[in-house]
Amino acid sequence: MSANAFVVIAEFRVKPDHLNAFLEAAQDDAQHSVSSEPGCRQFDVICMEGATDTVVFYEVYDSRADFDAHMETPHLGRFRKAFPPLIVEERPVRFATRQYP
């Protein structure tokens, strides 16, 4: 892993009664990202405590180029097709650099 990993934080507000379907689609993307993308080091799907309608993705890539490659994968395509009817809102994606000592 590179010294300064590229981090992506995506946040979604899910419609009532659609959380399980959303999580299923999200887990498909996350599992395939980690298992089939060499530059994807971590992809966590997080349900926020106290905000049962909010799901956050915490993704770690070796580089921005690895994230850009992720954007072209079939599993992300499946997720992009599946999630719009399941959510209320997709908040702006945030990017960061994880620092290592």
C-alpha cells in the first residue's frame, strides 16, 4: 500500500423500508471491489448509529488512478443501476488522503 492512500467517503440517505435492499447492493460492490481490484485496499459499508437511514462508504485505494479504475467496473455499474430508487439523497462524495507515519 502506498504511504498516502486515497480515501473516498460516500454517504446516502436510504428510503424507509429499503435499507436491506440498499445494503445488499452495496455489499456486492464492496466485496467485488476488495476481491477483484488490486488497488482497492478497504471498502467498508457503515450504518450510522442513531441515524438508521444513513449509510456511509469508507473506501481506501492505493491512488486516485485506482479509484478511477473502480469507476469503470461492472460491479459499480450494478450498484449505480440498483441504488437510485432506494435512496432519498446521495450526499456529495468526499475525498481525502490517509496519512501514514
